[in-house]
Amino acid sequence: MTNDTAREHLTELRTALLRLHKALIDSEQIEYARLFGTVASPAALLHLLEHDPWFAWLHPISGMIVTIDEALDADEGVTEYDVSEFTKNASAILVPSEAGEGFARHYYEALQRDPDVILAHANVTRLHR
């Protein structure tokens, strides 16, 4: 795999993770609004995403996207090893669990309630098989 091909694969993974992240945020925002009222603005949502415990479970996927961005921006370039490691990390994080806690449990619940999350999840998992 050339560096250009590796970069392309990592960019595809990043794009799929961004779509999943957005689907999860949208799904959580609907649940949050159902319980606590509508989020007033995009700025208010951003504040909630950064500071409210309700949304804290999303931080692992947010962090992974940031780390991929840093790798894509690095002067060293992207290698096949980088792609492999990010793919393994995505596979390890994106494991829903009905009996689990934290990210795994919340992820399971989002997959149960929202078809957009299911489709975005399928798109990510398609990339690391």
C-alpha cells in the first residue's frame, strides 16, 4: 500500500466516523430534548457536547476523529501501519453491549432506537473488514 493509498483509506475511515458521530449526536440530541427540552442553538449544543455528562459517552469517538485528523496533518505522512492501527481502534471502540457500561451501553441503545445510527455503523464496519 502506498502512502497515498494509505492516506485515502484513512480519509475514508475518518469520513465514515464523522458520519457516525453526527448520527449519534443527532440521536442523543433528540433524546436529550425529549427529557430536558429543546437545545436552543448550535452553540448551546456544542457546549452540551463538551461539558454535559449526558453527552460525555461520545468523547471516545470524538477523540478518535481528532487523532485521525492529527495523523492526516502530520508531516510524516500516513502509512499502512497507521491505517491498520486506526482501524483496530475503531473496531475496539465501536462494540455495542446491552449489558455493558459507558460507551458500549450507550452505543447499543443508540443502535436500537435510530436507523441512521445503524446505517452509519454499517458504513464504518464495512471499512474494517
